[in-house]
Amino acid sequence: MTILAFLIPVTLSMGAIGLGVFFWSLRSNQYDDLSGDAERILFDDDHPLLAASARLSNTTKETAP
Amino acid sequence: MSGIGTHPQTCSGDQLQVSSREWREAEARAGVRLLANGQGHCVLSIPDLRCGGCVAKIERTLNARADVVTARVNLTLKQAVVTFADADTDPTCVISALALLGYPAIPADVAQQDEDDTDDVGRGLLRAIAVAGFGAMNIMLLSVAVWSGAAGETRDTFHLISALIAIPVVAYAGQPFFRSAFQALRMGRLNMDVPIAVAVVLALALSLVETMRGGEQAFFDAAVTLLFFLLSGRYLDHLMRERARSAVSGLARLSPRGAMLRQPDGTLTYMPLSSITPGAIITIGLDERVPVDVRIISGSTDLDRSLVTGEAMPVPAGFGDTLEAGTLNLTGVVEAEVLRSADGSFLAQMMRMQSEAETGRGTYVRIADRAAQLYAPVVHLLSLATFVGWFLATGEWHTAIFIAISVLIITCPCALGLAVPVAHVVASGRLMRMGILMKDGSALERLAEIDRVVFDKTGTLTMGTAAIGCGPGDPALRTAAKALALKTVHPAARAIAMSIAEQPCQLDDAIEVPGFGIAGCVGGRAVRLGRADWVADICLQAKGKASPVCAFADGPAMSFDLIETLRPGAVDAISSFAEAGIPVAMLSGDIAARANSIANQLDIADVRSDETPADKIAALNVLRDAGHRALMVGDGLNDAAALAAAHVSMAPSSASDAGRTAADFIFLRDGLDAVTAAWHMARATARIVRQNFALAITYNCIAIPLAMAGLVTPLIAALAMSGSSLLVIGNALRLNRAAKPRPMPMPRAGGMEVPA
């Protein structure tokens, strides 16, 4: 039964990690547009995506301070 | 009688036209919010957004623009969030770029979008669901071990771990229920959250005591799973209201945010409504809504007052006339003196009347709370009786308390708590697909129990636009009339132009005299279209004819017959209410002749015309005092208070801002069949809710005797509670099939027409 002393903390910490990840995703607005995000996976324009992400990182740098 | 040359409009028209465009740009710019880093933030509502393809197209176009930093489209809310490099950017160029792509967009309401950014309630509920889910999973894992035979120290350890998980989980995830139950109790009322909170807290307390004593049975899993189920129901309910709210805020705003103010040095500047004081001079351009109550000091025009007073036909206005806030300026630019500030305007008065009228409805108690008022005392008394019975029978107060609390746990209104919201969420999803927005669940309950229907006339039973019944037969006059009518946006002229199929003839020197009509020359001969007494200046025959009249100088005069168009489906909607034995009445602000002719067409016996907003409220209060529950369908500013006073209310999406705020339901399509569709849906939902209550009560009839006999173990409690919840949810999902909409009747070409 000593295995329980090991397994139960493992179970609980796995659950807690999942909970933490959910809170993080909620805070970073990932549930604001469920139907839109489902479609975004089909967009295949790599070039604008790169440009957009580069621009996005620029703006976040500007807004951060 | 005002001649053309002496009219003030004709000289300064161009300059004022420019001011009108400036106003439009300033109005759009008011929708841009300044961010901390100097960038502008604007939320555009795009109702025609359909799929991922639209999202990709819009984002690619907007992100390619130089003035846009980022654009992100939200498909769920049908909105685009655009960040401009410069806060002073004019969003109208973005809007026109979107229009070129085929997506008409409108700036979303500033006040609304502030709330959007922080949907705290929804986030809080989601967080609570996650915590409850985490707790339920882990505790259930330990409970299954206990149920399958863990004993002795292992069981005690498992109970202890469960307790350590359950206490913080209940303390966090139970808050929405504890708060609502506490509020209800403080007001001396009972709602569904009271028995829920009592059961959860007692289950936790009992299990804690059992754990400390090393007892066999603990209900930690039941308490936490219960919270998880109920929070899911509550979140769905919240999501439903949130979605309807964002769809309503996506409708074009009708009342302006500001006006062009004439400064002492003669220039025009855009000022927000809050800084416009009585005595100031403002300019109101073409196709603008009057922002505050004003008196015209120069210029003349035609006004569409249909949203304000219910009058179907435009009325002319000139020097000295008073305009109420909310009227639409059609044909001429006017300068006007502000009579009252925005707070004291006609619009604000209507808002006050509306909030007073709403208090009458405040007494409505939702069906779930009505059930709780019966249910909670019965269950709590049964539990007390169980305690007394077992104490007398065994003399052991510990056993007695344990069994009494297990009665409370097993009767915890999980199924009852889910019975109503789940059905409402399914129904609201279906209604939304039919183009009907529902503000909240209680509206659906109220709509199901109506026994009277009251319609407004203008804009509700009829379309806002006029049509021509029969026009003049003379070909020369017809082509001239068409040419003249094409020169203006006046609704009557638009209708005339539509009704004449011929090509317009060559027209020279066309000039519009707001409030009177249009004049021009055809082949050197003067021709006029407009008010009869004004056309009579050039043609004696026109005197005394019904307006509008078209005539050549000294030639024959021909009168056009203006009629109102019924909304498609109006006849069917009225007759299906009549078939169901629900009397239909009409309250109109328009003159008796027009009201009666519409009523005759639709077979409505109970007609009241020339009704002021106060008359409408009074009529609805009389109905209420007589014990009737009335559905009010209306669109105008003058209906807003009546919409709030009625038991339940509906408005078309073309309604005034105030009307849309006041109404419980908003239908986005033209046809009045939306009213009957919503009513059928409400009745189907009420039936499902009743079935759900019956299921929940049946479950309790089986569970309570078992619990009172002391036969309930935590395993049975967990199975019974989850089982009953799933049963209720499954039954509610039947609504998706149960009320398939009947095939849409073919809309009659052009609707039915009746003389105005």
C-alpha cells in the first residue's frame, strides 16, 4: 500500500497542472472565439502569418512597458 | 408659400452638405477608443460574417492596410477588433474597405464594448467549473476505491484526502450559489439556490464529522459533483444571454452620439451630446437623426417621425417647428436651437417612463423560484420529521442526524436546478438560428403564458416604407414624375420612382424645396411634384387634390395614392393568434383613418388610434389589472415604455434603440411570422420544463422514502443524482427535434397593400 503515498500525489499534481493550464488559457483569451478558432486551423497563408506574428511581437514589445 | 429662389436652403446647401459628411466622420471617430500607448482601438460589428473564409479574407485585407496595426476577427461575436496606429484615424475608410469586400460593418457601441472586454461573470463561472471539475474527478477516483471495498486505515486516509480537496473546492466553486442564496434569504424570499446551498454545506459538514470519527460513509463526491453539474447549467445560461446581448449590440445604433455645433465665430464643430446645452445652435444634415429636442431657426425639411410618434407618412417642418429627439431628417438641412439638454429631451423622458413601467413587471417570479418556494419547505420539513422519527425510534441522535442529512442530500434539487436553464439554452439556440434573439430565460416563460397580443402599427404591422397604389396615367406626366422623384430621398418620392416602370425623361434645373417637393423643367416647361398647395402655384388644377401631386405648369394635375405595405406574414400571424383564441389588439400613434384601414385588412377588431406613449402604457395596465398577460409587439420610441410595461414584448431589429433595449425578444428578419414562431417555441419549452419538473418529482418520490428508511449510501446518492441530471438534460435536448419550424409560407410579392 506504500505505492499509494506515491501515486496519490502524482494524480493530484497532474490534475493541478491541468487546472493551471486551463486557467492560463482562459487568461490569454483562448475561449473568446470558439467557432472562429476551429476554422483558423484551415488557413494556409504562411507568409502573411509570419509577417503578422513578427508585427504582433513588435506591438507586444511596445505595449509591454 | 415659399418660392424657390427665396429659399435659404438653395444658397447655402453645398456648405451644409459638407458639414453633414463631417458629422458622419466625427460620429464614426467617436467609436475609436484611445489606448494607453496612443493607438486607437475600435470594435466593428460585422453581421454578415459566416465562416472561416470570411475571417481569413477580412483579416488579410485589414492587416495589409498601412493605418491598421492589428485586426482580429471574432467569429462567435461577429466582430472585428481593429487597432489603429493613430487614435485619430477615421474608421469610415476601414468600414468602406469592408463594404467593398461585401461585409457591411458598423462601429459597435462604446459603452457595450467596455463591458465586452471584461466578461467577468462568465470567466468566474468557467473558473468555478474548472475547479469543481478538478475536485469531482479526484474525489470520485478516491470514492470509487472506497465503494469497491477499501477499509480501515486506507478508507480513512482516502476520506481525509477527499476532505482536503473538497473543502477549498466547495468554498471556491460554491460561491455563486452561496451568494445568491444569502441575498434571497436576506430579502426574506426562497429561491432554488437556498436548498442547493443548504444541501452542499450540510453534506460537507456531515462528511467532515464522519471522517473525523473514522466513519464508513462520506458524501464529498456528491457535494462536489452537484456543484459541477449546476455550474455547467449556470454557465450555459450565462453564455446564452451574453450571445444575445452581443448580437443586439451589433445592430446599427439609431440615436447619434453628438451633433455639429455652430460656434460663435460661425464654424461648425462636432461635440458629444453631453456637452450640448439649451440655447446652442446645431446643424442637422440629411438622413441624420435629431439628437436632442430642438426648434428650427432656419431651413425647412420633411421629417420621418414614424419611430417617435408612429405616424407613417413624413411630415413637413419649417421655421419655428419643434423637433423631438429621434426624428429622422429626410430632405433638407436645418439649423436649429437646442431647447433641452440630452438629459431632458423627449428621448430621456421616454427612458424614464420606461423604467417606471418596468417596475410593474418586477413582481414576476421565475418558474424555478416558484418551484423552490414549494419544494424547499417540504424537503426541509421531511428531513426534520426523519430526524425526529429516527431519534424517537432508536434514541441515537447521531444516526438520526446522519439519516436526516442524507435525506437533504439526495433530494438536493440538482435536477430541478437544471430543469429550466438547460431547456432555455436549447430553445434560445434554436430561436437564434431562426433569427430571433432572446434577452433572458424568464422572457420565454412569460411568452408561454400570454392570453392577449397587442401590436403597434407603423413599423411593426407595416413596413417602414410607403408604396404607390395607383398613379397618373398620362405618359408624359409619368416620365416627368419619375425623373423628379429620382432626385430626392423622400420615402414617398422613392415609392413613386419605384412604381413607374418607364425611363425618366430629360430633366433640367431640378431643385428640391424641403417640406414642399421638387421642381424642374422638362423641355422648357416647368413641372413640380410635391404638396398640393405648392404645386398649385404653377397649376390651378392641383388645388385641393390629395398630396403628393405632379403637374406641368398650367397642365393637368395628377395625384399619387400613397399606401402602407404590410409586413410579410402579418395576416398569418394575426390569424394564427385568433385561431388559438388569443384576442389581438392594435395600439397606434397614427391617425384613425390609417389605423382603421390596416386593421380592416388584418381583421383586428380592437383598434385604438392617436395613442400617446402614456395612453399605450395605460391600455396595457388596464389589461394587467384585468388579470391578462399581454404580449406587446412594437418598434418605435413611443412604444418603448409600453414594451416595458407589457408582460412580455417583442421588437423588430429596425426598432428604435430604446425599443430594442426595452423588448424581451428581437427578431432580425422581416416577416411577422417570427412572432408566432417564438410563441410556439416558448410553449414547446414550457412543456419540456413541465416534463422536467415531473421527472424530478418522480425521482424524489422514489428517493425520499429510501433515504428516510436510512438505505441511502454515498454510492446510491452519487448514481441517483447524476442519473436524474442526465435524464433532465436529455429531455431538454429533445427541444432540438420537437419543434421543427413549419415550412416558411411563401412571402407574397411585395406584401399586401392597403391605402394609407
